[in-house]
Amino acid sequence: MIATSNIEVSKTTQSRLNEVNWSDLGFGKIFSDHMAVVEYRDGKWHTPSIRPYGPMMFSPAISALHYGQAIFEGLKAYKNENGEVLIFRPEKNAERLNKSAQRMCMPDLPVETFMEMLTQLVNLDNEWIPKGEGESLYIRPHMFAIDEYVGVRPSETYMFCIFTCPVGKYYTTELNVKIEKSFTRAVKGGTGHAKAAGNYGASLFPTQIAKDAGYDQLLWTDGQTHEYFEESGTMNVVFLSGNNVMSPALSDSILDGVTRNSVLQVARDWGYNVEERKVSVKEIIDLLKAGKLDGAFGVGTAATIAPIKTINHEGTDYELPRDNSADFAGKVSTYMDRLKRGLENDKHNWNYKVS
Ligand SMILES: *Cc1c(COP(=O)(O)O)cnc(C)c1O
């Protein structure tokens, strides 16, 4: 448990809770009453504060805007049946933030500081956690460079901030995805393993082209040969064939997703044969042609499990089996949802209970 610390709290006098349309939460458009912030200056993090959510004032010259030193995280909080608040594996996000920070020449944020800010913020705004099916409180920690300086160098000052959004389901239908063979999300030696804002910026254009052609997302392939799968849109990807659960092995061009890690662990617990290795486009297309690909899905915090309905490869659409509620994807989706709400035995101690 985390001791109450020296976080300065100034509460809003005007809660917006009663303005929320709880029947239309969408994803990421409604913001809870408060945010937690802390500044890095003179080589150290200063005293964090919690204050009403709202605009911040910055110079147009801050380096995040020009040279892209900006990283983020995404995780979710749920309420169990006793009204207690559970956050899914938050230390993983704190650790990953620091991996991203290292790659982007940004300062390490002590895991305890991350956890204290998170705990107090979510506690304070716990009435913003929706309880309906598929609903949760999405938490967005992020760090960005705030030097007012146009020269190119690592910034000397940073802001770390956490805000939260009550959210509904991310995807409501199964996905049509296209295997991308010319654009690249991330390359060997690049920043793909970091949750860096610029990775997203660079992915928008190819994704828009796919959307205009009727697809929901891209299946990214490696930047050198385009022969091996990497990720699905902004999620990791998992393929299912018989008893085999396959996911591209982690590398410096693949983001180490908490959902991927958890889903693969659950698969192992359930006796599936889990393979983390290079997964080739050819092998998956061959399985599709033989009717032996039993499922494919994106895995990430926002959607948890996003089943794929069709995969397009060089102009041909391949259909996946339709009703997968009985297979691994369906089972793990229900299981993960129940686990995060405290309805399953949490044998790996993944739920962090906010007191
Ligand atoms: C955040 C993210 C994921 C999913 O990570 P989770 O920790 O499961 O939410 C996968 N791929 C990319 C590129 C991401 O940015």
C-alpha cells in the first residue's frame, strides 16, 4: 500500500459529474474532474499536485511540439461488486513509461511517484468509474518536453500528467484488416518498442488510406521484408490455430503490451501451446486458405480483445470463422473482463486494489 504523501491537492468546486451522459460515453471524449501533474526541472521531479482538469498554458516553442519528445501510457480502472477500485497491472505501465523515456532521452519517473499520483487521482475521482458492461475508467499518463527552446537537444524540463476518462467499448464490431506491405510502423533500431507519440503520428496516413478503402485497421509487417507480422493497428496481434496460440515475438519494433503478456499467460494456464516467435504472412495465408486459421485478434488495453473478421492480403479478402464466442478469443475476452472486475480468482495478483 502507498502511504499518503506530499501531493498537493486542490479540489474542484464545480464537479462536472452531473453533466455526463452515461449512456453515451464513447472513448476518450469525456474527462473526469481532476488531473495529477508533476514537473521535472533542475534535474529532479518536484512536488506532484492534483488539480481540476483543464487547459495548461505553454509557450508555442516547447520542444515536445517541435521534436516530439512525448510518450504516454494507457491503463484502466474498474469497480468490483463491493465498490472497491481495481487497476489492472499498473506497475507494468510505470515500468514501460520508463523504457519509453529512456529511448526518447527523457527522465526516469520513480515507480512510487507514478503509483502515488495514480492512486490518489483515481481515489479522488472514483465516482467517475462507470460500472456497466464493457465500461471502465481509462487512465492516460503522459510525459512531454517543455523547454522553451528551438535548438535540437534533449529538453531539460518535462511535465508528467495523468488524466482519466470514463469510457465505453472501444470497438463494437469485429474488424476488417489489411496486411500492409509498403508502409512501415516501426523498424529495427527505431522507436516501435517505445510508446512514443510520434509512432502514432506516423501511422495515421497509411491507416487513413486503408480506412478509405473500407478497412478498420492495418496488420503491420516488418519494415525490412514485409514478410512477418508485427502488430495490428495500435494493438498487438495473436493468431489461433487448433491448440496453438501464436504471437510475433517481442523486438525493438514491437510494443510490449500488458494485454498481450496477460492473454498469453492465460493461454499457458489453460494448456494452450503458446508460441512467441516470428509469424510469417505466408504461413497465416496458408492456414487461411486451408481453413485452419481459427481466429485472429488484436490485444490492447483500450479494446482488450478485438476479434478480426476479415484479413486482406494483396487484394484478396479472407474470412475468418464468424462465431468465435466458444473459442479461445471469446473465452479469454470474457475471462479477462471478469478478472479485471474482481470476479475471477486473481492467481497472478494482477489487480491492484486502490484503498
Ligand atoms: C499501447 C500499445 C499496445 C497495447 O499495449 P497494452 O499495454 O496492452 O495496452 C500495442 N501496440 C502499440 C503500438 C501500442 O501503442
